[in-house]
Amino acid sequence: MYQNPRSILITGASSGIGSALALHYAAAGIVLFLGGRDRERLDAVAAQCATLGADVHTWVGDVTDESGMRDWVIASDTIRPLNLVIANAGVALGATEVSGLHRAAVDSFNINVNGIFNTVHPALEVMSSRRPYPVRDAQVALMSSVMGYAGMARSPAYSSSKAAAKHYGQALRGAFRGMGIGVSVICPGYVASALVAANTSKMPFIMPADRAAGIIARGLAKNKPRITFPWQMVLIARIAINLPGFLADRLNKPWGVPRLEDQPE
């Protein structure tokens, strides 16, 4: 049912996991709708996908543009009914000064959460209107992170925005199960990409983007509720969310990044 999507829309497709997913799915008979903010990088990814035989359509814009996203998703579905929509676009923002907390949190939620809303809501609308019913060959995926399993002192804005994405995806899965629409939440660990390129802290178990794309695609083909990887990070995440409060307080520190209390006066 979900094994062979033929019409796929991906946000944040100009780099990282998004571009790796586009290249993974690119093949003859596949229609790709790729969105991103950087036209030059997006066009380069589109050209690579086209050489692999895919029919590629691009949209340059921001996932925070509600009306623009809605128009793009609906227009894409008109060209060829969407089988798979991956709300992948995201940012990793932080603050090393108290004065920067608000901006980091607002911008993180605008992109990592509202951007998902702007992507999956119109997709679910067009998918749920199809007949016969229940719907077949329709699926959405929300990009979260293993950092979304618990509130992390080293990244309050990022981890909490990814937690919101994780919980929302889990809720949507239950809400749309009866309609036949699959919903999966993707929770990767560290993946080599522009998102972590400037990260100076340790990134355990980091993996190449193409390997991550393969894991995600296999999980989506099985309509898995959560696609969390690598397994080492799955284990750490499950332990973290079950720690008693006093242990969580001792371990939940901004390791590897400047502490707020170290800001200059």
C-alpha cells in the first residue's frame, strides 16, 4: 500500500536529508515535487533527480508562507495525486544569551512546527477527499528528531519544537488511520548536513544523509509509526524519558555548547 509511492512532495529538499530523500526516490515514472529556499541548490538537486529519470517540479519558497505552501501543495496534487508528502524542512536554532531565547524559540516553532502544519494540512485535505474510501496510497511524514524525546538543556528551542512535531504526528496517525492515510514521524539522530555543519559539540553516531534516507524510506514503506535511528540513539532516548527527576536534573546539562550562565555581563 505504501511501498511504491509514485508522486512525492518533499520540503527542505535543497540539502541534507531532504535532498538525499529526493535522490533516493528519483527514478523513471516518479514525479517529484521539491521545495526549498535556495534556488541554486534546489535546481542542482532537481537536475540530479532528472538525470535518474524522475519528472521533477520545484517550488522556491519558505514553509512559513501559509498561503504559498497551500497553493503549491494543491497545485502539485493537481498535476499528479500525491502519494507521499514529507514535511522535512527545519532549522536548529539556539541561544547562548538569555536575550536570545525568545527569538530562537519563536523562529524554531515557526519553521519546525508551523512549517509542518502548512505542509501536511493541505496535503491531508486533498488526500482525504479521494474516493474510493478508505483512501489508498496516501501518506504523510513529519520530521522530528531524537532530541524531541525530551527537553534538552543544550537546545531548548529545537528540542521542544521537535517534541511538538513528534506528538502532533502521533496524534494525526490515530486521527487519520480510519481514512486509510498513513502518518509517520521521523526521529533521526545526527545526520551529516548543513543543519549540523556549524555544530562544534560532539555528535555521536553521526551518519551520512544517503544512509539516513534509506532508513527513512524503508520505514515509510512499512508505514511505521516512528522511524527513530540509529539504534544507539533510540536506546538513549528511551532511557532519558524514563529517568527519575533527580537523575534527569543531573544529566540534563548544556554539554558541548556555551552555558547561558557564562554569557558576558
